Amino acid sequence: MKLKRRHFLLLLVLLAAAAAAVASWLRVIKVFFRGPTRQKEAVRTDIPYRSGGKSPVVVVGGTNLEAMVREAVGRLGGFEKMGVRGRTVLVKPNVVGERRNPTTTNAALVGAVVKLLYAEGASRVYVGDMSAVTRLRTPENMERTGIRDAALRAGAEVLHLEEHGWVKVKTPRGAYLKEVAVSEWIYNVDRVVNLPVIKTHRYAGFSLCLKNFVGATHPKYRPYLVDRKHWEEVVAELNLAYTPALNIVDGTRSMVEHGPWKGEERETNLIIASGDRVAADAVGLGIVASFGKWKWTEGESIWEARQLRRAVQLGLGASGPEEMELIAVDLEGRPGFGDLVERARKHVGLRALRS
């Protein structure tokens, strides 16, 4: 039987789609079976910017991202406090897939952070992540989200972590993990700046600073492969492997329901900065809770969220609101910003707000 032209074209399309699917899974298999080549001690340091037993968390509102980052980090004590001058820095955004912010970190924020790190004397800045295993096309995802171009324009080198080596780290304090393989780039640089986005997550509850580190771990240590019933606790235990020098949370747009791929969004026009990833996550989760949309924040203290609870047990950051100080300022003086931060403050359980 003679093949009609349209049938021939359809066959070509189907064959191309099948080839793309096979190539995608071959990438997954290749990464999955490339194991760690060396072993290191966990990168553990004192929590940066913490003083007097308290972790400051700065929330800055506005639309000029470079000014917002400068203000937020300045109020913490400045980039110099984390010793960035003359050092190499890895900026770790969330590039889980191909959708733009808030599924992934705002590309403009990535560029602003890189630019400021160079202005503060960093010798070399890298921007790197590994997308979710089911969407393992990190180069394409970085391009589609605009993160690649923003990083390159600011002078950073772009890394796709699955293309590089892995290091095994012992985590003896873990209940679900006694070891984890993490990207060698956690060890190849002097400092790591964690750059997550505020979003909800149907399995882990929320995705902020703690969850963002999953993108720097070997696929076989992903929470759903370690223990599906304890996603949140596994996320916290992965963080035993390292301590970021700084956390800057993207709240330009926030996902307040469903997620992590697609969910209900709100334009919040803010960033959160802290040296303490637990304290920053508490405030970010407080922002989510303030909209009253997400079932994971209903009827209980946000400190009962299992990610936070396990992180507190492990001593990864503030143990509660009594060990935090919240500072908030809007660079454009919008009235809605104060209301939003006030609602978040109440969900976190903080008694006072400093501006």
C-alpha cells in the first residue's frame, strides 16, 4: 500500500518524538549510574550572620531586584561578612523544569545576585543546578527560563550539575540517610549562595531553602527513592551535607497552592535573605500561609511542618521564633507589603517586626 504524504510526515513526527524520549531516558540512565568518585566530610560551618543567639531574616519589597538584594544583604551585615572577596561562589537557583518563575527562580534575580557578588570582589561566580530527573534537560531548561542568559550576561559560568562528578558525604545523624552523594561543585567553590523560590509542593509541602538542595544531590538520593513516606524528613537530612553561606529567596512571584510544577500564583514582589535556611524557610512558609490557600498550612503551626521540624531536630538553624529576628522594608512604600509581612509574622509566631 502506498504511503500517503501526510501519513509519512506523521510517521516522521512520531519517530522524532520517540527518539527524543529515548535520548532523554538515556541521559537519566547515564547520570543515575555515574556514581561518586571520592568522599568528603560534610561542609558544615557556623550559621552565617547569626549573632546573639538569633538569626536575622530580612524581607525586602520592591521591583528593582539589584537594589532589593543590596538592601537585604546590607541589613544582614553585607557580603563581606560571608567572606566573598577573592573567593569562588556557586549560586544555586531552582531550575526544576522549563517553566519560568515561580516554578523556577526568577532569571533577573539570578543575574542581579551574580552582578553584586562580582561587585563585592568575588573572583569567580558559577550558576549551577540539576533539573528534576523526570525533566532532565538542564541545559534546555536553563535556556527556556532565561537563567542561562542572565547568568552569562552578568559574567557567571553556567553549570549543569549532572554533567559533573559526585562526592559521597557521610550523614551519621540521619535517620533515613546515612550518606548522600552531592555535586562536586559544592566542594569546588569557597561559598554557596542558595537561591530558591517560594512555592508549594504536593509531596514535600513546600519548596524553599531546604528543598532547593535536592537539585545538587545524586538522583538515587532523591526523597521519593529514599523513603516515599518521609519526603519532608529526607529533604531536611540531605542538608546535613552542607551549609550555604547565604540564602536569598525569590518571592517576586510566589506559588501558594499546588505545585511544584504549576500552581496558583501571586505577585508578591519581595525577596527574603538570611544566613539561616530554617529561619528563611519559616518566613517563606509564613508568606504562603498568609494567603490561606495551601492545605499543608491549615490548622497547625508552621513549625509542625515536617521539613522544618526535622531540620530543627538536626540543628540546621533556628529552633523556633524565639531564635529569629524579622526585619522588613519596602523600597517603594507599598501598603500591601506591610499587611502581607504582618500576616506572615503571625504565622511564624514572631512577637515583633523591625523595619
